[in-house]
Amino acid sequence: MDRYFNAAQISLAGRTFIQAEKLAGQYFGLAHGEWREPRYDVKTLAFLEKHEVREGAFAHLCKYEYGRDPGPEDGRLHFYRICLHDDRILDAVDRAHSFIRISPLLLYIAAHELVHVIRFYRGEGNFDAPEDEKSGEEEKVHRITRNLLKPVTDADLNLVMDCFSNRHQIGEMMQ
């Protein structure tokens, strides 16, 4: 049975993505207006299309392409959807019996996914990389995410980073 975020948790997720966007902007040196360039949105499980639901991760990215005319790659625009899996996030918090709090877990997930979006937008990572290369991208993103979050690290966030390090899957990418 799927579990969904309640209204307070959806609001928390929204605030968390705003915080993560600010931290990512500072880390990558993005001006405030530059966040319009990497096109993305965030949806929770209740609002995902069937093909956007994946097993095994707290969140993942979907990539969509659109443009006026089918044709060369440079005429196409990319749009990323960050798909949150409420049920897995809530289950992880429940299983951790108050050790893992939802707010720092959501902050780590949000920062992690935004690092992917920025890297793909800038061409520093390849969304369409072969499977054997994706683990290298994940390692880079984990490292960057940890560095990005250093200014706001506290005991709760440190626990999340320890528990959900490279040994655990934060997100996946799919087209």
C-alpha cells in the first residue's frame, strides 16, 4: 500500500527544496535568476505518472525533451522532473525510530537531486551515460552534495549522511 506525504510534509518538502536550491546556488555560484535556466520541477508520489514511479530509491530524475521541431539536439530543450517517493522516505524515517528525521533526509535528497540537475544542465554529467558509468556520476554527486551541505551540517544531517552514504541509493535517473 502506498503512503503519501500529508499536507505538512508536502509543505516541508517545498521549503526544503527552496533551502537546497539556495545552497546549490551558492556552491555552484549561480545568480538568483540562473535557476530559471535548468528547467525542473518536483512531484511527490501522489502526482507522479505511472511511468515515473520506480523501485528502490527515495527519489529519481526523469528527463523530458521538447522543442518546436523534431531535429537537431541543439533545438531541443530539456526538462527534468524530480520524482519523490513519499512511501520510501516515510518508511526510512519510521524504520530509523526517531534517529533519522524527515527534514534532514529531505534536505539531503533535495540537494542530491539538484546537483544532478545542475551537472546535467551544464554538461558536467551525462544523463544518458551507459549504466556502467552511472555509478561514477553518483559518487561525484554524493561528494558534491556533502560539500554543498557543510555550511548547514548539524547532528541530524550528519546522521543522514552517515546512514545514507554511497552504500545506499538516493536517486536514479531515467528518460
